[in-house]
Amino acid sequence: MTDQRLILGQTIEFTGDPFEVPPAEAVRHQRHGAVLVEGGLIGAVGMADDLRATYPQAIVEDRGDALISPGFVDPHVHYPQTAMIASWGKRLIDWLNTYTFPEEMRFDDPAYAAEIAARYFDLTLANGTTTVSTFATSHPASVTAFFAEAKARGLRAYGGKTCMDRNAPDPLLDTVQSAYDDSKALLETWHGAGRLSYVITPRFSPTSTRDQLAALGALWAEYPDCLMQTHLAEQADEVAWVASLFPEARDYLDTYEAAGLLGAKGLYGHAIHLKSRERARLAEAGAALIHCPTSNTFIGSGLFDMGGLKAEGQRVGLATDTGGGSSFSMLRTMAAAYEIGQLSGTPLHPAQLWWLATAGSAEALGAGHQIGTLAKGIEADLIAVDLASTPAIAQSAARAEDIWQAIFPTIMMGDDRAIEAVWIAGEKRL
Ligand code: GUN
Ligand code: ZN
């Protein structure tokens, strides 16, 4: 009995970063392509006829004209905000206090955490997202619920306990010591357990004291192969608040840097209102900036400078930031990134958008050797995308003269109806 399977469809393989080489050179497209899946991994990618001849015993699944792509990678989300997505609010701090913190308080109930974790993964899988990095709440049980659900589904997943010891409601506050102890215990339980990775998670400087940031910096120094995630320079009034809370800091990034929380395994969500010193230090450190475009428009945060940041060599990923973001769909998120690019004078090519949602975000997580591309040896987390999923998309895509013209209507107008099938480690899950 063979467990070899051939999935037939259109394939695109990224051979480089389409921000660094012209998109046409960064991508290999096969109109009649195939992906061989074996033992949970991609065994080969090529032309359908060639792979059928080489692997005559493989079971064939023909997806027709669908695009066979790596599953989407979403490197900045808040799974506990699933139920309150699209809550009307004014500005970030008001939105956090009015909707986010009250909802996060409900996660002191492990049964509620488990219910939302399951609901969250139902939604992300329906949208073709196969790996996320989440902020949980400050309750350790919210991390347990997330990882338990991810494990049951066989997902590669990242997450951590959100640490806060000030400027949030009492029931959500931890302390310097409990944040360190709870994070460490969760890290030791989950980090490297199968496909799971723990992420050290200070929410952001306004909700952590210097001592708490330093304790989490010390924890990161003890476990340097872990990722660290936080928020940075999302809104102008937040930046001003940080300046008043940390008068000694040179800028917002300095509040992390002084605590040992700047590094190549650091993920910095939003990164909109950056000063030149911060940009230089982020590039020097090789940190990853996570662009959250639907959130930045929804909460009115500002325009991420994709063109300038990529040109200066910053590492960038693309994320939904649910529930500050207004969608679970990485297609909708690519569309928002395109629109923000247009408003900032950087018209992003569809190849750049697709790369950001797959390989770019996988690289931001330091997982580019495991997920996010179609290549031999990469884990077989795959999606089949219908490029004609609605009448409006179908009639526009019908005029396409190349693959990117065929994909772009799905980027701009597509949603979960475009996701025909999802495989996790080679197993069909949708
Ligand atoms: N900054 C601190 N916490 C949050 C959050 O939950 N969402 C967003 N968008 N920004 C934040
Ligand atoms: Zn966030």
C-alpha cells in the first residue's frame, strides 16, 4: 500500500522573494502542475504528466483548474477575540477597554476557552489558513485550550500567554513573577511538542511594567530558540502614551530593547509609526515586522510603509490580527494590503501579496524551511483555491492573460468560498 498521493492543479513555486527579484523571475507557474504528497511532506512538485509517469502507483486527486498553494500563514492573531470581531469602536485604547478586555476576561473559564479555540480553528481552516501565531489571554488555561485544539487537528501552531501587569482590568492582571513562572511552565509543556511552538508574549509596553518586560526578556535569554511577539507603534496616541510611561526611553522600541526584547526571533505587530532609529535597529536586529492591514484600517491606526520597509531590508509578514482585524481571511487581508499599498504609493504585485501570505509569513516565524512554500521536504499543509468561486470573480478571471491576472480577482474579491480543499500534513481536512 502506498501513501503517495498526487494532487493535480495549477501550481506556483516561489524561488525567491518577489520584492527582491522581479515577480516573473521569483515564481515558476505550471498550468498543469502536480504536488506529490508522501508521509505528511511534499515529495515533489512538477508537471502533472511527468509526476504521473514517475509515480504511477500514486493515488491521483485532480483539482482541475484550482490553484494548489501552501496554506496561508497568519503570524499575528488574537484567537480569544474571535467572538467580538467587528465590534464598533473609536480608537485602539477605547476599543481594548470596551470590547477586548471584557471578552478576554471570559477566558478564566477553561470550557469557554476550549469552545472558542475550536470555533477559531474551524474559521481559519475554512479560510485556508493552516498556521497561526496567537496571543492567548493572561489565563494559562487559554494557552492550553489553544494548543490542545491545534494538536488534535495536527496543526503547526504558535502561541503564548499574554502578559500584563498594569493598565488593564484587575482580573486580567498577572505579576512580574507569575508572568515569568506561568510563561515558563507553558513553554516547557508545549514548546517543541510535535508541531507546536511557544511564543513569549508581552502584550505591549503600556500594559507591562519595566520589571515585567525585563523578566520576559530574561526568559527569552533562557530559551533563545523561542519566538517573542508583541505590538509596536500601532497608533499615534499609543506612541505618546508609551513616551509618558517610559520617559527615559529613546522611543517605543527602546522600551523593548532595554528589556532584552529585541531580536531576530521577535515579531512586532503593526510597526506603523516608527522613527528612523527604530527602523535602523529593527533592520540591524533582523526582527520581523507584521503588517496587519484590515486591523490598521478598522481601528484607524495608519498606513504601513511596505515599500520603504522592504527596500531597507526589513523582514515583513502579513497577518489578520483578528479581532482588531475585521476578517479571518488572508485573501481579504491581501486585498487590504494592496489598498494600503496604493494609498502609500506602493502598488503591490499579486505575487508579492501571495508571497507575503505564505512564504513571507512563514519566514517571519522562522519556519520557512517547514511551511509556506511548495518544495520537496516542506510539510504538506496545502490548499486548493478555486479561482472562479463567485460569478463576479469568474467573469473577471475569464479575461486573464496570465496566472497573476487570473489570481488577482480572487485576492480582491475572494473569501472562504474560494477555498475548495485543505490538507494538513497531507491529510484532507476540508
Ligand atoms: N495592542 C495591544 N493589544 C492589542 C490588541 O489586542 N489588538 C490590537 N490591534 N492592538 C493591540
Ligand atoms: Zn494584535
